[in-house]
Amino acid sequence: MNNTQYELIIIGGGPAGVAAGVYAARKRIKTLLLTYSFESQSVVSEKIENWIGTVAISGADFAKNMEAHLRAYAGESVEIKTGDKVKTLRKIEGGFEVEMEKGEKFTTKTALITSGSVRRKLDAKGADIYEHKGLTYCATCDGPLYDGQDVLVIGGGNAAFETTAQLAAYCKSVTIINRGDTFRADPVTVEKVLSKPNVTAIKNAISLEVKGDKFVNGFVYKDATTNEEKNLDVTGIFVEIGLLANTEYAAGIVDRNPVGQIIVNPRTQESSTKGIWSAGDCTDGLYHQNNIAAGDAVKALEDIYNYLHTK
């Protein structure tokens, strides 16, 4: 076991973790940042156009810039360990212990969980082949590339309808399909989005196949009520069927919702356990974006500093 007791351990190296690390360095908090890599969900995006202060950047360069920014300011305050994943986070006397999959253990007074989430993948033939070739899991990142085109949204929750509303503003047509016969989204949202003239909804649609050549050019689904297979001519497919938070290692120590997201106080980002905060896509926050993740992490860091030094 590493005998050093840190004031803070940050788990995760995406925008939230990096933002927290930079602020921890500036505040001279003795910190250990643990991440397998600095590649967040955005690493797959060809072009990110909504990271404030940067007109456009690829996902790969975004990850490199994140790491470079943190290392430039880390100094003696922030230690960085990569290439391993957290196995367990547990409560001990005087703070917390983090155990890694490769066996290393670290102790800390406080912890900030920023380990993000993964999107549920579409279970359909060809979905893996055409990912990033017309099939995407991020409308905010890639939606504007489909200006004037016919696109498809798969999902029935609020995220799917918010994506549909966004795409309807510049796409020729948007079709939203749902596996069940009722949408999970708020009724008022459903009504408002479906009232748009270029939006069509299809229920009881079982996804079968993503079709294409070099890029997506169609989608096949089965009508669950008639068992008839049907085709849609679309050039873009946006999948919004949910997220799974990367928080299994924290099960039992903090309160989580049914999809594993850590329940936080939105004013401070503190979890149900004193001394543990969380920020970014692994929380139950209403919206999840790179800018929001970074901002929430800064908010958490301010509260952590006060917890360590003024309370």
C-alpha cells in the first residue's frame, strides 16, 4: 500500500476530472488523480464544436489537450496515475481507501468521483459497422453535420425527444422510433416535439438492421404488432437508449439511482456520504455535456477545499 495519505483522490480523467485536477493544483490540495486514460466519450467525435473557447477540435485532440493542461499545472500538488482502473472505494477510519484492479491501494481524506458513463449500444445488425459512419450516440456533437437530411432517432425517453427537437431545427425530417407502445418522456415534451411538421413517431418498432454502403443509407425495423419488416431511408441515426454510469466500485458507499448514477446535491455536488463528491456523466444531474461536467467539477472542488480547510 502507498503510505501517503492524500487530501483528495479524483477518480476519472475526462473533462470533470481534469477540471478538478487543475483547480486542485491551483489550490495546492495534495491530490492523486486516478484514470485508465484521458479519453472520455468525446474521443470518438470527429469534430467537437461546443467546447467553449475552441471553435472546433477533434475528440482525439480534445483528450490530448485535457491531459496536457492538467500536467502543465499539476506541479507538486497533483500526482497522476494512469493505466489501471479502480476496483473498490471504501470507508476507513479518517477517510477512504481506493483499491485498484492491479492491487495498489491509496488512502485519502476526501474523494471526487468523475468516472463518467458509457452509452447503451444499439442491438441491431450493422450497428457496430456504421458507428461514426452515420450512426452516432451524440447529437450535440454530430447533429449539425446532418443539416438538410433525413435522420432517425431511436429511443423513447426525454433525451430522445430533446435530440429530436434539436435535429428538427435543421434536418429535413426526423423520425423517432420507440420499442414500446408508450413513450417514457414527459407527456408535455412528447406533445410539443411531435407537433413539429417535420417530425414523425413510430411505436412498437424493434430495431433489426442498420444499412449502408460507406455510410448509413437506411434502417430496417420490425413492426411488433404485425411482425412486418419495414425500411426507412435515412442518412443519420441517433441512438438515445440510455446511459450506464461507471460507478460499480462505489456501490454500497454512496446512494445511486437504478442506472448507477451517483445522487448528488446540485448546489455542491456532494454525495450522500460525507467526504465524497461526484461530477460529470456519472451523476444524476439533469443534463450531461463536457462544459457542464467541467463546471460541476469546479463547483465540487470549491466545496472540497472549504471542507478540508475552513469547516
